[in-house]
Amino acid sequence: MNKLWIRLTLAFLTILAAVLLSIGFFVADLIKNTYMDMTRTQLSQDAGLLMKTLRPQTLKDKTDVLQKKVRHYYSNHDPRITIIDTNGKVLADSDDDPAKMENHASRPEFKQVVYQHKSSGEAIRFSHTLGYNMMYVAKPLKENGKTTAVVRISIALDRIDTVLERLWFSLAVAMVLAFLISGWISYIMARKFTRPIEASIEVSNRLIEKDYDSRVHVKTSGELLQLTKAINNLAHNLKQQMDEIKENQQRLTAVLENMDSGVMLIQTSGRIMLVNRAMEEMTGISSGQLIGKRHIEAGKSFGLSQLIDRSLKTGERFHDEVHLYFPKERILDAHIAPYVGENGELRGVVAVLHDVTETRRLEQIRSEFVANVSHELKTPITSVKGFAETLLDGAMYDEKTCREFLQIIYEESDRLHRLISDILDLSKIEQHRIPLKTEKLNVVDVVMETVNTTRKRIEKKQLELILPEQKAVMMEADKDRLQQIILNLVTNAIAYTPEKGRIEIRLEERESELDLIVSDTGIGISKKDLPRIFERFYRVDKARSRQSGGTGLGLAIVKHLVESYHGKIHVESEEGKGSTFTVTLPRTQEGPDAA
């Protein structure tokens, strides 16, 4: 019953039924009244004609003649004729014996004529004898202006009842047919009228459910056509707007998810609305766990939470560095800014966090590098300057002293030259300014050739040297770079291995890689120093390193050379037991650096 077309159809049919019934009752009553009027008029005319044929003398003395005459002309014919005197006695009757008939003084039509002195009397009543209604019309028969008798004419109304029954049957059939035809027409019209409305409602509901491709396809005209066009235009525009919003949202999501900076959106209540992937990585907590929580739970950083609260309270922008200690310590460059609605009301704040931990670490390394370079350069320069001044002050005239000082100046100058050369080499390697000229090499031969340059130092410290087995171990490599790697590792091992210690060089082959392993029984490296040994000028034992003539750049050069080979370097060490450096290199070189 909720369907609009059903309600319209029922309403139309109800109105139609009321109209048809009203018309039926009106028509039936009109026909009945018309028929009754015609019958009444006919009876009055018949009574008038009869009265003209009756004589007063006959009514008084010759009632038997009157009875015969009435029965002769009107017996067994409609209408029924009854002549009554003024006392109500029946003088003659066309259908019955007057002597047996009761007095008619109480009849309504008789009273109207005799007692009420009307020109005619009329009555309709049910005849128990005949079993149907009768119409009676009475007219006074006058002599000298005085009523001497009453002529009553009556007719059975069973014909009228039969006609009315037929009329009602015909009207009922006609009304039922009209009702059915009109009902079918009203159904078609209601469906035609409501189908576009129902389709529009269905499309509207689908639009609510985000089905923006749905359209109204029902054919119609007039205002309903305008309605369907308006709904379709609305759906089309809404789809375009949603596509634009979706595209903008995808762009925003792509930007946020691919940002290296952490982004966090906080409501005025202090609860997190949005975080990106970088923020998840910074906090070590997934977005599902962060959204809806208070901002203090994001990084557990008092400094960050204080900036956010200040921005929420004042609506101002803030920029500061904060420290994050969970899941690991980080230094963050925090930009906190409010975001407002269309009416200028504060809706929350946006926190953009840049991880500057590595930048600060590099700045510290650079600062330490400058300090180390200055320190390393200052020592030989000071020595050269000091001994030169001493020579100029007169020591040059003492041949022995002069030779000693000049020797020291030469050694310090040589050390200064090695230091500058290593710095330049390291800079060239980092900037890829030294081309990689690869060739087929037997790594065992390269190891032997390189180690021979350090024989004197090894023998001087009485070190045991274990070399790889003499066999062909082939790989593609730049011979100079490979020699520099081996030389720096072996020199480092000689410098930090006590006298009569052991240095071992091994080669381990795999299908696509080669491991160059240099191990020693030297002083070893502590766990806290291991992460920093490849930094420039970093020394585990500064005094011993300087005594050995090292520059502090050897391992840094090794690391960058290995990376230029697309290789890896790994260190295992224990204090007092020695160190093992493992260099893993690909056996073939591919890429822009390979020649």
C-alpha cells in the first residue's frame, strides 16, 4: 500500500465509485419519479373520462346497472375502477363484488377528497391481498357543486418495480463495466504518472549509496520529463564532482604516502584524524592504532605535544626541533600550523615532521672531519715550521743536527703528502671521478703482488703471513682499485697487530661473488667503535695509528672503493683477539662505471 500508483489508483476508483453510485441513484430515482408522474397523470385523465360518462341518478338508484357497466368495460383490465359514495360505501368495482368490500371511508385518498375537499386524492400502499404496491388516484364526482361520490382509479405498481429492478441491474452492469474500464485506465495513467517518479526515487537512493552511474531511463513528457532530466543532470554533475574529489583525494593520498616527511592531522579535541606512511615509520605504530588516539601517544614526545597544544590554543604557527625517543631516538624538524574552516573557525592543526637525524649526524661528522683534517694537517705543518725555524736560528750550521732536522722535515712533508693524496683520492672515489677499468684478473696474483710491497714491514714486526692457495681465481676488476683495497686492509692489519702476530688472507669463491677475507690477531675493535671505523680520520688507537704513519682514511677509502664495485664489506672483531674484514665483490661488473 506504500506504492504511489496503488494509492492513486485506489483514490481514483473510490471517487469513481462514489460518482457512479450517485449517478445511479439519481438516474433510478429520476426514472421512478418520472414513471410515477406519468402513471398519476394517466390515472387522472382516465378518472376524468369516466366521470363524464356517469350520471348522478345512476349512482343513486341503479347501482346494479352501474356495477355491470363498470365490470363490462374495465373487468380484468388496468386500471381498476372503484366508485365510492360519500359515506365510504363501495358502489361499484371493476374487479370485485361491491357488497363484499369493506367501507373505504378510512382510505387516505378518500379522505383527501371528501374531508379535505381537495380536487384529487392520491395514495400508494402495499396490497396484502395482491402482494405488491398499488397507486390510488381519487377524484370527486360533483352535482351542483356538491360532492356526491368519489371515483377512484388504481393501478398495480409491480410493473414499476420490475422496471426498476431491470433498471438497477442495467445500471449495476454498466457501473461495473465502467468501474473496470475506468480502473484499468486509471491504473495505466497512474503507472505512467508514477513510473518516472519511482525511477527518480530509485536513482536518488542509488546516488545515496554512491552509485553515481545510475540514470532515469523512463520515457515521459511534460513536467515529469523535466523532473527526470533534472535527476539525470544532478547524477551526472554529482558523478563529475565525486570523480574530481576522488582524483584529488588520490593525488593527496599519493603525495602524503610518498612524502619522506611525517604528516599528522589533529582535531581540536587533540585526537589524531590522519597520519601518513612516513609518520607510521617514525612512530613505529600503524595508522589504525594512531587514528582516534591523543597526539601525545603518537611519538611520546613532550616537546612535540607541547607545540601542538600551543597551536590548538592560540591558532599560531610554530617551528622547532623536537626529539623523538620511541621506537628509536630521532631529531625532528617540526612545523605546526592550524587549519581553519570556511568561516575561519579553527578545525585542528597539521604537524609536518622532517627527520633531520641523519642531517645532524652528517653535520657532526663534517664538523669532526674538518676538525680532524685541521688536526692532522696541523701536526706535520707545526713540525716542519718548528724545525725550519730552529735551523734558521743557527742549527743549520751543525751538520749532524741539520741532517736530523731535515730528515724529520722530509718525513713530515711525506706524511703531509700522503694525507693530502688520500683526501683527494677519497674525494674522487666519492664523486665517481675515477673510471672503473675492468679486466680479467687472477685475484691470487693481485694479492701476491700487493703483499710484496709490505714485506719489509711484515718482516720487521715478525708477523706470520698466510696467503691464499696458488690457483687461478678469476674475476672482472680494476687492478689499481683492487690493489688499493688489499693494500689498505693489509696495512691496517700490520699497524694494529702486535709483533709475532698472524695475518691471514683468504679467498672464498661462489658462482657470482667472491669473498676477500683479511683477518689478524691484533688489538681488535670494541663494540662501540665498530659502527664508526669507516668514518674519515676515526682511529681505534690514535697514538699507534700516528706512530705507524697512517692517515686515518684507509678504511674509508676501502669502503667507498668496495661500494664502487657494487660490493659489501663486513667486520667481525673482538678486543684483544683480532679482527676479520670480509669484502664481497661481484665476479662480473655491469653498469655505467664498468669500462
